[in-house]
Amino acid sequence: MKKFLYIFLTYFVGSNALANQPKDWQLGFQEAASSTMRDIVNFHDKILLPIIIAISVFVLFLMVYACIRFRASRNPNPSTTTHNVAVEVLWTLIPCLILIVMAVPSFKILYKQDTIPKADVTVKAIGYQWYWGYEYPDENIIFDSYMIEDKDLKENQPRLLTVDNEVFVPVNKVIKVMITANDVLHAWALPSFGVKRDAVPGRINETWFKAERTGTFYGQCSELCGIKHAFMPITVNVVTEEEYEKWLEDAKIKFAKEEINKNKKIVKKFN
Ligand SMILES: [Cu+2]
């Protein structure tokens, strides 16, 4: 039994180690890559999960106990009691207290997510039907990021998560993300960073993350936005400072804002 439990646990816990993308049969969160996500995972594992399990076990016990103890054959004359002040006060107060206990760390994390430290890099993510557009306002970079179709995937590229133009950010730097949408509601979400913000047309939502390790991280649009909602993934490459500078150099040429806007105007003229 112990052995089985061990295999079961290592399968679900061990196989997720350092995963930056969802895994088959995954249970629980992706491995945290930012302090915010670590807080969220701790909050879930150490506070929420024990409370939920305790409540479920307690309710199950009450139900089983009532079914056996007060079954018709053992308890032929049921009690006609309808009120019990003490019990009613308790079952109102105790859940309130549990909620307060949960609210304190929860608000702490929300507040941390909402207070953006001084940003090293600012990225603007714009949701479109159905792809993400990105801008680096300080660098004059603008590009679109489309999902790669199954038939075009290369080896080790995850299905439905790989895009043509990835976002690049440096490791251990504060990345501020400004999120908006152009048509309908979308949401920019990256589980490993504990980031999820609605992309609302005509409004800018802000959030931030500080990636603690390099790698390719995957997320998806997380607000049902239409028929291809499932096909607008988010890919973020966290790289070293030097690699980021190098990417920036290339991107400034490849994705230069003025050039792209100029080309758009030319296309418009000819249409
Ligand atoms: Cu969307």
C-alpha cells in the first residue's frame, strides 16, 4: 500500500518538476517560476487544500453517521425538532471564520500582484480574434504571434502552444505587462508566473512577473473569446540578459514599428 502511494505521489508530483507546460494526466499546478506563483502554490497546498479536505471529510462523516445512526429500522420514531439556536449560530460562524482565515493570505497575494515594482522591461499584449499582438513600447518593437499548426510543428514543439513569434524577456528582471484587446474579451495567462489578467477592449490592465529561471514558458488565452479561443497560445522565452540584448537587436530591425506601420499604409493604399 505504501509503495503504491509512493508511486502515485512521485508520478504526479515528480513528473511535474520544472515543467513549463501542461503535462498529460497532470494534477496540480505547473512548477512555479516566479515568487508570486510560489506564493499561490503555497497558499493552495498549505492552506486551501487542508481546509477543503477537512471540510469534505467532516461532511462525509456527518452524512454516513446520519445514514447509519438514524436509519428507519434503528430509529423508527424520528425527532420532530426543527430549530437549535446553538447549532445554527455555530454553522454560520465557523464558515465565516474559515473564510476570514483564507482571505488574509489571499488578499496579501492579490495586493502583491497588483503592486508593480519599477519595471525593467515593459511588454504590451493585445488580444485579437484569434492571436496575440505584442509591443515593446520602449524599444519600438511590434509583432504578431500566431499559433503554429499541427502539420508545421517541429520536434519538441508542444501542440496548440507553439507560436511563430515568441515573446523574449530577460531572467530575474521585473517585466511589466500591459494587457488589452482589440475586439472582444481575452485573457493573458501564464501559469508558471502566476499571471492571469483579462484583456479588455478600450482599457489597459497591468500586471508583472519576475521569472526566476530561463526556459520556454507556455500559456493560453483564458477568457472564452470565440471559435478559435483554444488556438491563441502564449509563448514566453525567458533568456539571459545577453541573449535578450541580442534578440532585441534583431527584433528592432525585424519588427520595427515605423516600418511595419508604413507597410500597412502601403497595403491599404493598394487595396
Ligand atoms: Cu482569446
